[in-house]
Amino acid sequence: MSLNEVLTLIAILLGPIFAVIVGQYLQDRKSKKERREQVFKDLMSTRKLGIHLDHVKALNLIDFEFASNSSGDRAVRSAWSLYLKHLEDHAYRLKDAEEWNRKTEHLLYDLIETLAKCLNFSVQRSQIERGGYAPQFYNNVDTENQILRQSLINLATGRSCLKVVAIESEKVESKE
């Protein structure tokens, strides 16, 4: 068997294996890129709705999706860590809620800007700060849900009571 025949045989045997390995590598790389971009998109789309479930999920994925030792990933994790540390500072929030809210926005925008740089997106800080839409309705619903939830907790734990009024059946029938 000549050298040319041996090389052809090796190419026939190893070619498909090599193609599968390269294809899987490219698919894994694409999938990783899409997941990282989804974290960015979720934070951008919920930047005015900090308690939205997608916002929380995106924050919880950062240390996993940006875990490499690259300078970009390290910068993302650093901005993320500062943001989380601030969110968990309940004493500061109770002491000065207005300033806490301002700093929360600032740190979130820092994180989003760092993510954009890491992912090579051309997004300006001003776009991050001025963009986003959160109708007042959502804030109202959240506030009402918190009030209802706390009222039910108070009722269930005995810290408040439910006023019950007896109404005569004649009065009920006359209203119908």
C-alpha cells in the first residue's frame, strides 16, 4: 500500500470524526454566546423592573455564564458583585431609601455597560440610562400585591383581624 493510499484511508476514517468534533465545538461556542447575550438582554429589558423574575434569573446566571478568567468576564463579575452587595445592604436601604435607589440604578447601569463591553455590543451609557419602559401600572400592581400579601400574612398570624358584619336578609334582598 502506497503512502498516498494510507493517507486517503486515514482521511476517510478520521474525517467524519474530526468533522463531528469541530461541529460540536462550534455548536457549544454558539450556545455559550447565546446564553451570555440572553443575560444581557434580560437585564436590559428589565432594567426599570428590578424585581422582575427575568431580572433575578439573569443576575443569578452571571457567575456561571461569565466564569472564565478573561479580563471581560472578571470585569463583569466585579460589577455584578458590587451590585449584589448593594442590593443586600438592607440597613442602607432603610436608612436612606432615595439614595439607595439612586445607587442601585447606578450600579445596575455599570453592570449592563460592562456586560455590553464584554459582549462587544455598541451600547452607550446614555442609552442604558434613558432607555427602558416600565408603565406606572406595573409599579401599582406590585405595590398592591405587597399590601395584599402583608394584610393576608397579618390576618393569618393573628396580628390583625377581619371585621364581620351581620346583615339582615331583608336588606340583602332589597339591594338585588
